[in-house]
Amino acid sequence: MSDSRPIILKIGGSAITDKTGELAAKTEIINRLAEESKGQTLTTLSLSMEACSFGHPTALKYGLKEGYNETNPETGFAETHHVMTVLNGLVMDAMIWHEIPAVAIAPSSCFLTENGKIKVFDETVLKAMQKMTSHPSCTATQS
């Protein structure tokens, strides 16, 4: 990354989703977070989102926390990733509408985990995205 330290804003899933429903986003909160982020003098803002009502039900259905198993592991990963991209899309829409130059980077493009722990972290994608922008940038990641 650059010489300056990135700012990380962790958005809790319960803040932007309704845990009592499946695929239930709190779009008014997402919009407010984007609005409040606009105009901040940031070198890099990294947004990290939790899964909550988007990723958790699907990940639980396929037992992804325990790693790949015999019950359609590819389908489980694909479905969970997809629903998280839906939530990420809502966040990205709000950022772009508020003129924040956001770029979404899925953790699966940078991290490999084993037994619930990070085994590999490759920052190549993050560094490349940062180099592409010569002005303050915002990097949104989903978890």
C-alpha cells in the first residue's frame, strides 16, 4: 500500500442488514454511511462488511465454516459469494451515487483460509488498485 496508513471502516452486518430476515438490507443506513463518508480527506478507506442476513444463512446451509464438505461445496461457495456481491453492490451503489471513487475487492481474491484462520494473504490486488488511483481512493471489501 502507500506510505500512509489506510483507514479501515468495519461495517457490522447488523448495522446494514436486518438479522431477522434473509437478504434484508437496511438501504437507508447504507446510504447514510456513504453520505457521511463523502468529502472525507482519506488516503485509503477500506470498508469491511460482515455477512449477516446475506451470507450467513447460505454459508450455514452448506457448512462453509467447517470448510468444504461432501454436500455441494462448490455450490455453497458460489451461492454465498453471490449473495455477498448483492450486498456489496448495494454499498457500492451508495458510494458511487455519493461520488466516492470506490472499488470492490472480494476477500476471496486475496485470502485463503484454513480451519477458520488466514493461511495466505496476497496483497497484489490491493496494491494494484491503489496504484490505479492518483487521488484519494476508497476500497470496499466484503467479508
